[in-house]
Amino acid sequence: MPLTLLLGNDDLRRCRFAVSPLCQTHEALRMLRRSARHGYHRDWLRRAAPTVAGLDLTPLWLFIPAVGGYTPDFLGPPPEDPYPRFEDELARVRAIDPALAHAEMARSLACTPGLAESPRGRAALDDPAATVRRLADLTEQAWHVLVAPDWARHRAVLEADIAHRSRQVADAGLDALFTGLHPDVDWTDGTLTLPVRGDMTDAQLADGRGVLLMPSVFVWPDVVSGFARPWQPTVIYPARGMGALRTDGVPRPPEALARLLGRQRAAVLAGIGEPASTTDLARRHGLAPSTVSAHLSVLREAGLLGARRQGLHVLYERTALGDAVVTGARASS
């Protein structure tokens, strides 16, 4: 049954975005569990296979059901800041009250008949403090091997999604934002209708706290909602531009574009599928950073690229004109 949220003025004023590295880690783990079911993200799964083989994720699988079910909220507390650090989020997991952890783990295990009475289930519940430490340690390992190596690229895509949707709100209001989130999300007459996983009878309803919107590179093709307390009404949806992350290859520039700009410069322009730094592009194309920097300067002066600062890095992304030039060149080649 879908979740229906009637958003009042207070909710609409308090909608917010967040990028959570801890949430991305959990979605990556769920992707591992769902892979046999749908076969998506094959490139990432193939790259992850060797490192996953060296991890014993069995204790985590107890509490991350493959389909439906309930995952303890303490494993993924809602982000308090728009861009929290993974270390800070994990510290909140480690600081959970063992009594609360026990209650949430018991609820999770009860979703699978007989699991709470199994040796693994009983061991997890007998010493909740030790179980929390073990789960936090495994989550940290999963972050380092599954997400952290690509986090700069992933975060750039997530931030670009938020920037795009913020522009949508500025240009066309919240109607444009909500109707464009996902095909399974419906926005009609102030009511947001969302799909939910499993039975979420205690999912948070609209109560003036707004809606938390979190783009993800792992949740595709689904959208996730229906969180219980301590979450506010939340939507985790597929980020725009994440398709460019599914391959490590550099696209060959269209011949027409190569003749116009030169092969190297055309390759740099065509290869910016998601925001990237000079260092990223130099490594991707096998060029010296100074060479890439020169190409980026020319492309930016021509209005084909934009740039924005993220921490210590400057990220480049194609403008609408840059997209049109690349798309038109591909069509003519």
C-alpha cells in the first residue's frame, strides 16, 4: 500500500536535501543483496566482487533483509546536516543505547520467521552492545571497500542532482521538483504519494517537519520511503547523471566534434558525464593535469563548461550549450 503525505505550508517550507555517505553505504549493501534479483549495476557489482569476497558480511545480513522487512534505525540514523562526514555518522551508530538497539534488532529479526530463535539471532540479542560494535565495524569496512574509493565521483553526482533540483524549484516551484523525482512518485493537489517497502504501518506522516530528499547512486531503479522514527518523512531517489558512473571507460568523442575542437579537447568535453576535477579528468584520459587544465579553460571560455568549488576542488560540468554540442555532434557522426 502506498504512503500518502498531505503536505501543509509548514512541510513545504521545510523540505530539505541531504547527502549521507552512511546511507550510500547501506544502499550499496542492499544492492549486493538485490543483485541476483534484478541484475542492475552490473559493472559496479563486477568491480566489487573481489573485495566483497574477502568480507564476512553475515552479521549485517541478519538485519538487512533482501526484500522488505525492517532494518534497525540505529544502523542508519537520519543525517542531521546536509553533508555529514561518514566518520561522524558512524560515531552516532556506535553511541546508540544498547537497550534501544536490542529492541530494534528484535523487531528486525522478527520479520523472518525463526531468525530470532536461531543461534545467530540469539547471540546478537544476548549482548546488544557487542553486536552494535560488530555491526559498526563491518559497516566501516563496507564503506572503505565499496563506497569510499569512488566517493569523490559519487558525491559530485549527488551534489549536481541537488543543484539541478534546486534550480527547478527556483524556476518552476515545488511542483516541478516533486513531479520529476521518480516515475513511482505522484504529486497531485498538495499530496505526495510514495511507494513503500514491506509493511510500514508506523511510517512517518506529514506533521510540519517537511520532507527529507536524498539522492542516491545505488537505489536505482527503485525509490525508497516509509521511514519510521527518528526519521522525518523521507524519499531516497535515484540521482540524475548516475548512468555515467556505470562504466570506467572514456567515451570516444564524435568525429565531427573531434574535427571541430581537436581530439583531446573533444574527448575531455564528451567525457564529462558527471562533475569532475582536473585531477580526475587527467587520470581518466591519461593526460598531464596541465594539459587538461588548458583544455578546460578554453571550453569554459567558450561557454561549454561551468565550474563550481567543492571543498578544495573545482568541479567542471557541461553547460546546456555543452550538452547540445556533444549531442548534436553524436547525431551527425
